[in-house]
Amino acid sequence: MSFLSEALWVLLLGSLLGLELIGKVPPTLHTPLMSGANAISGITMLAALTLIIKAGDNIPLLAMGAVALGFALFNVIGGFLVTDRMLAMFSRKSARRKDTNS
Amino acid sequence: MNTAEILKFAIDLVAVLLLALGIKGLSKVRSAREANRLAAVAMGLAVIGVLVNSLGTTGIAAGAWIWIILGTLVGGSLGAITAQRVPMTSMPETVALFNGCGGMSSLLVALGVAIFPAAAAAGEAGGGLVEDISIVVSVFVGSITFTGSIVAMAKLQGWLSTPPWMQSKARHAVNIALAVISLIAAVELGRHGDNSSALWLLVIGSGLLGIGVTLPIGGADMPVVISLLNSYSGVAAAAAGFVVGSQLLIVAGAMVGAAGLILTQVMCDGMNRSLVSVLFGGALGASSASGGGGEYTNITSCSAEECALTLEAAERVVIVPGYGLAVAQAQHTLREVTRVLEAGGIEVTYAIHPVAGRMPGHMNVLLAEADVPYEQLKEMDVINPEFPATDVVLVLGANDVVNPQAKTDTSSPLYGMPVLDVQEARTVFVVKRGMSAGYSGIKNDLFELANTSMVFGDAKKVLGDLLVELKELGIGKKG
């Protein structure tokens, strides 16, 4: 039971943290934020990784783990890169604005 | 605890801290890009943590390495390619696709543990009931997230439209039946952990439920659905964390789940809709196509040339961008037009409706790509009082967000949704491909107003013509 009770505390506190982290978000950032949070949800790749490592020589399980890992990494890498692409457009612009102001 | 475990524990703590800072930073314009990188670094650290821990305790077999590298290479490179290739205009679909894959991953992990309980005996979860419940939740949420996201993507891409029977009340009965089937399967699975027919029933039932719930949802509400599914994929990750006994997964999944829920709420507020009505109300307008619909009778249309002449005489111009602008990829042409207008001393601002496009912030991203200064983008509450003092409003491929019915017609399905009061301006030009209804399928009274003129054509072509006309008129020429 000790893992369960600890895990439930972690779940509760993590949820509260998530609720608090995002208070006011300017509409500009809604899409990047969604996309960034989406990339983080690909953290299931850790579970897939654990599955592969503990699978021993069970080939079907290894294959399943590898496919799960592939899906998760598709989410993570794609998600972060796409978010970066979106945000790059904002930062490039503010840099230029600084130049014109000075 | 040996050294490897302590090391992993420390790495996990740092990773959680960085992830939290990352999400926090993503909500501010200045820090957003660094925050995104911070979160990416945190993810990398978390992977190193798992590897270090395994190397230090049980070791990683050579065979396992092959599968790890295989999965990483294929998934990672496909993700990188997709991220580079996809055009900015189809961001919503892309997020939906990524999200679905995250859900699929959680689903597969739970399936793996469920099918091979002995081999996977991952659980510090302690086995037994806790593990069974975690597996059920992970399968259920993961499956819904996957099918729901894929349907959302297909609908946004236009690959899929809603079959008529899905609009009828019958869909509720079907969805409730699917939910009951899933529930029965879940209980069966909880009672006998190795019941494989119950497992597959759960997978199929919840998968179909994801389709059944997403399919009838109307286009205007799709952003909310994607955001909600994003929240679900966080929940799925947290559930997978219970399955394999990883607190890092639980905390990260919970953070994403909660943050996604907040974002969903923000979007619902923007449309003055409740989450319940989005999820169960079905497509806007579909039920009352006769009430809100009807033929247009009193349409004024004009050419780009007339539009240019009016623009030349204006002092204040407000641009209302919509999904049509995104589809036509016309943001750069638009920027050239506004540069000419600005050079001619005309004040140009952009009115951004919270849900313009297919996703909140969609228009901001698009206009930022075309180098439109951030200060010129005005939010709805800021710009609405300014419309009476505006000479010309140029509506580019937006429809439902400028429909005055939302304020005047209580029978309209749009009634109550905050809209941009463009009709208050002196002249309104609506650039549109044809007289088809907006995404919600509702007739727009704006088009029949006396001060509204339609300019028919693809947004990019019309703006191109406009640019030529404006240059011929000599606006913005120095000297």
C-alpha cells in the first residue's frame, strides 16, 4: 500500500500544481502552450522504456514496448519542435523590435 | 537504495522541477521559447534517469537496447520530419495527431503489462487490484485519447464529415451503450486480471466511445475538444505511471492533465459555452438548420478595385482574420497590403477573436509568421468599443465570429457567443470564396447589412488584386 498512498499524494499535488501553473495565459500563447503541454504528455515514453527493459527475452512484449516508445517519441520530439517553430516566430519579431527602438 | 537509485531519484526531482518551470514559462511571451527548451531538457534528463537506474540495478540486456534504439529512431525521426514539414496553417491537426500518438503509447504500455503480467512484473505498484485498476484506467483513457484525436484530426483535415445519424439523438444511446460495455469490461478485468476477452472488449469499447463522442462535435467546438483530449493524454500518462510504478510519470501526467483542463476552460469561456454543451450538444446549427439557415436575399458584392478605393479614403482600418486566411496561406500577402496602407498613413489594427481559426491563438501564430507587430493585434474586448470609430473593416475568411445573430437572435444556436461587432463600423468588406455557411453551418446576417459588401474570391488572390490596385492608386508612395 505504501506505493499506492505515496502515488496518490503525488497525483493530488501534481494536479494542484498543474492548476496553479497556468493562471493567465495571453491568447497568443494558447496554441504553443497546448502543443508544449502535449509534448510533455509524451512522458509515457518512460513507461515504454521501463517495459522494454523489464521485458527480458519476451519478443512480443519487446516489440510492443518498442512501438509504444516510437509513438511516444513521435509525440515528444514532434511536439517540442513544432512548439519551438511557433515560438521562434514570436521571439524573432521581438528581437527586431528591439533593434528598431534603439 | 544503491547509488544508481539515488542518482535516478535526484535526476527525477530536477526533471519535475524543470517541467513545472517549463509549463509556467510557456504562459509568458518573453520566456516561452526558453521554457519549451527547458521542458525538452527535462524530458531528456528523465530518460537518462531511467537508463541510469536500470544499468545500476538490473542492467539492460543487449536485446533490449536494440528495441529501444529501433523505437527511438523510427518514432523520433518521424516526429522530427513531421514537425519540420507541416505548414503553420495546419497546426491544430498536427497537435491532435501528436496527442493521439501519446494516448496510443499509454494504451500499448498498459496492454503490454496486462497481457504479459509475469514477464512485465514491472509493478512496484504491488500487483493485484491496484495494478488492475491502473491498467483499466490507462487502457480506457489511452484508447479514447487515441481514437478521439485521430477523428478530430480527420475532421479538421476535411477527410471526415459527420454522418447524419450521428446528429440525431440516437448517438447518445449509442455512446451510453459503449460506455456501459466499457464499464462492464473494466469491472470484469478488475475481478480477474488475466481475462483477455474483457481486455479487448475494453479496448474496442473505449476506442469506439472516443469516436462516438468526437464525431458529432461541430467544427467551431473542435479546439475545445483537442484541448480536452490533450488533458486526457496527461491523465493517460499518469495512469501509465501507476501501471509501471513511476512517480515522475504520475506527477508530469497530472500537471499536463490539470493544465489542459484549465486551458479548455479558458477556451470555453471565450465562446461562452459550457464544457457540457460542447461535449453533448452536438454540432452547432445542425439541429436548427432551418431556424438559423435560409437563403441570402440582399447581398452586395464588389470588386477589389472598389474595395481599394474605399480603403484609400479610410483613416482607421481593422482586419478580422479567420480560418479562410489560414487556408489560403494569405498572411504574407495581407502583410504587404497593410504595409502599403500604413505607409499611406492609415492606422491598421487586427481584431483577434479568441476562437478565430481552428484553435485559440491560431491567428496570432499565423500573423506572427508574416511579421505583423504584436502590438497591432487587439483582443476582442479591446477592439469592440473601437468599431464605431472605424472606417473600414476587412473580414478575411472569418464568419461565425462576426455574426451579429449571436447578439440579436435568441433563437440562433450562436446566441450568447461573444462576437466582434464589425457591423458598427462604417464599411465592412467580407472577403470570402462563396456564399457557403461558416464552420458552424449558420447563416450570417452580417452579409445582408447595408454597409457590408462581399468581395468574392480566394483570400490570397483578392489581397493580391488589392495590392495591385492600391499601388496603382499611389498609396504609400514616398513623395
